[in-house]
Amino acid sequence: MKIINEREIFKVNSDYIVELVELRHIKVLVVDNFYKNPESIRDLILNIPFSKFSPNRNTHANKDSNINLTYDIRGLSSTYSRLIKDYFTDQFYGDSMVNSILNNHPFTVNISQSKDRNIIPKKSSSTGFFSEIFLNIESEYSWGSSFYSNDNNCVGVIPMEFNRMLLFDNTILHNAYMEKDSYVDDNYRISQHVYINESLVL
């Protein structure tokens, strides 16, 4: 029987690199070298059979993901709280609040291919932040995440890099940007999603 050590596998790197990117009025925090053990997380994902079953789930954190497991990701709390405070707002998202949010948050992974591309950008209506962590290796790279103005015009693309985390207000229009036929056959776009939303506080 294998038992996961979440505190170890989801440990944040002590020397991650932060850059605040501004795409017109949109702010996206780019954090490189985010996880200390990203290869272990990638291996974990590749060994979990993902589901193409997409029920009409009630919680935003579960709605579009292929893997949703009850793993403890609260070890990310202090890092997300600090980044939100330093680069976005010092209101509401303290350590205890983010810890409470992540206590109710599954390990959520989106796995997709080029044929699954959704051209229409998406956003959340709830208050909070969205984080995407790229877990494709260099040979699998294809663009990254695109960002849009409120009139659906693309204002920029943040390129994909292994172990790169993006953090931004979840009311910003965004989308997974993939070249046509870039993810086919046994090649998939893999990204962990973290929703730091007030709606997840119980």
C-alpha cells in the first residue's frame, strides 16, 4: 500500500523566482521554479488514470478538471497568502483564510488535448484568485495561457514552462492557448489548478 506524503510532495521551493507581468490592465504573477519536487508531482499525475466524465458539478474547483483527489494541499497556504498580499491585496487572504480555503480544495488537474480547445475565454464570477501550474516538460511545450480584455481581445500570452505557476484575479478572461495539433496521440497538456475563492470557505 502506497501512502502519499503531501507535505513533502507539494512542498514549495525556497528559491522560486517571481515576476509581475502587466498585459495592459491585466496583472499576472509568474512564479518560476515553484515546486521543490515537480517531477514527483508530474509522476503522480501520470500514474493516475484520468476521467473524461464531465458532470455538471456545483463547485468551480471541480467543474473542468479530469483529476480531482482528496489530497492535502494546505502546505501551499502560506506561499499563496504571501504572494497575494505582496502583489495584489492585503485584505482577506491571510494565512488562516487561505488555509481554510485549501482545506476544502481537492488536488485538481486539467488534462487536455488540441481537439479539446475551447476558443471562448473563461473567467469566474466569484471573488478570488486562480492559479495554474504547468507540469509539461520542455519537449511537450506549446504556448501557454492567453489573457483577454473584457471585449474578448487577446492582450498577451504567458508561455508555458515546466514548474511555472501563474496567479491572477479569477475574474480575468483567460484560456489555455494551444497550437492546432500540438497535443495529439499520447501527448497531453497538463496543469494543476488552484482556486483561492471565498466561495470555498465553509
